[in-house]
Amino acid sequence: MNSRPDDTLAQLTDAGVAVWLDDISRERLSTGNLEMLMRDLHVRGVTSNPTIFAKAISSGSAYEGQIADLALRGVSVDEASRAITTYDIRWACDVLRPVYEETNGLDGRVSLEVDPRIANDTTGKTFAEAKALWWLVDRPNLFIKIPATEAGLPAITQSLAEGISVNVTLIFSLQRYGEVIDAFMAGLEAAAAAGRDLSKIASVASFFVSRVDTEVDERLDKIGTPEAEALRGKAALANARLAYELYEQRFAAPRWSELSARGARVQRPLWASTSVKDPSFADTMYVVELVAPDTVNTMPEATLHATQAHGTLHGDTIHGTYDASRKVFEQLEGLGIGYDDVVTVLEQQGVQKFEASWNELLDTIRTEMAAAPAAGE
């Protein structure tokens, strides 16, 4: 596309960064708001999570009829949550289907998360849940979100082998990201062995950004020295940039070349958690400082508007940063802030937050079902 100088999100798209919306609601779908964001702000995909759904259900009336029916039928809260969320995801997939077709399946994707309470389950429940959600939504442009816990890695491979497209979420560490890439390639290898069309199977790897700064900067503030102060706001970008370096290395290897020759597409890095938490930082920092080809940036609507209104792109902001990014972590180690400890804490917290979000969603649905009018009222 030939973007206008004042159309920052179009420029971002031209630079190879797919703009996705990190939000969904039935009101957004029914009012045509999502189509508007696709048209005016170049949105090419949607991600969701339980907190987003809980907020949508509790803040509007769009769900009242369905919730009343579910309550009348006496379904469980777990079943009700699947019915409600898959309805919205299916609708969003249909809205984004033109983008999916225009990009030959690259974009136009909508993500739905498996139950995070089973993120550390090793009995195969995550894979079973992924299959169930894939069947319920029944749209080719769906992504099933699976957390990148150690127990989640086999489910990622199994799902891809089955032909299920996967958004691997909750990635913080470079080591875990390498394991995610291995799981992705192993899944495609199994799919190829089963005779599946690899060009129809897609995946993104969601690398969480802002939470890294939140954790590291809290530790830096406790140290309180000028050296610590100088490192605030640098860890998250450094981590994401080194993830991109790893992406380039692994997808240039012979193992990938063999899969690519069979029609496979790369697993694009996706920058998640890109809303800035520290008001002293520019509110577009995790967008304009993470620009490189073949990436996705999923943003809350406020970050979309901020980027369009006053974000300034300055070209590719990832290539050429790798040595400086490694230096950031060397300096943090010198201050006693260990990388492995930070990312381990973040993964553990991430699973806990996902579980809390899921329980919040179930509690919201339970409350709404209890308040639904009884039959005949």
C-alpha cells in the first residue's frame, strides 16, 4: 500500500508489522466497530483473553439474551463460557475472513485461549481442549492460544500435527522461545508425515513485552543507583529484539528449509503486552521500537489510536540492536538482576494471572446467569 505521511499504522503495515487488535466484544462486533478499525486503522487480526471477555460481558447488554437461554437450559458455567466466547470468536473470524483471503491466510486471524488452569497439566488435557475449541469455532482463520509452559509444549506440537493453527502465548525467555520454535517445527514435520497441507497451518509466537520492564524496573528502583536508573525501560525491548535475532537464526537453518520447501510458513514473532505501564515512557514505545519484517504487534485500542495520532516510525528498529541488547542484560547481571530469575518469575506470574483471569470470567458468567430472568418473566 502507498501510505500517507500521517497514516502511521499504514506505514507500520508497509514495514512488515501486522497490526492486530487486542480486544473483542459482542458490542464491537454488532456495531461494526471492528470493520471500522480494519478500514481506518489497518487492523488485520484480533487477540482475546478471559479478562477481555469478562469486561465485555459485565459492561454491556449484548450478552443478556444468550446468558438467559444458557441459564434456562441449566448448563454449567464452563459450558456457558465456551458457548459465549466461541460465538464471538466465530463472528470475528467471519468479519476478518476477507483479510484472511486477501493475504492468503497470513493475517485475518482471531485467537481464542484454552483453559489456562490446565497450563501445567501433562495428561493431554490442553490438546483435547484445543481440538474441542477448533471444532466448536470451525473457521480456518482461528488461532488456538496455548501457553508456552513446559507442559504446554507437547500440546503445541500435537495441535499443529493435527492441522490446528496455534498462537503460542506467554513467552518471556529466549530459552523457552527456542523450545517453542522446536515444538512448532516438530508439529509441522508430523503434519507433513501425515500428508497434511503445510501451507494451511499457521502459527505465531507471542512474546510478552511490557511485563519484562515492569518486573526489572521494580528491581532497579530498589537498587536506586544512577547505574540502575539508566537501565529503566531497556530490558523489555532488549529481550524482544534478541528474540527476533533467534527467530532469524532458527528460520535460516536447514531444518526449516526442508519444511519451507513443502509449503510451510514461518512462525511470526508477535509482540504482546504492548501497552505501556509506566507513564514516564512514551505510550507508543513498544510499537515504534519493535519494527521489523514478518512480525505482529497486537495492541489495545488505546495504543492503536496513540500510535496513529502521535507515533513516529524511524525505520527498522530491531536489526543492528543485538549487541547493545546483550549489553543491557550484562549490565543487569552486574547489578545482581539475573535474567533466568526474572523470566522464571514472569512465567509463573503469567500462568497465575491467566488462571485468575479465567476465574474472573467464570465468576462474571455465573453472576450474570444467576441474575438472568427466569422462564416466563
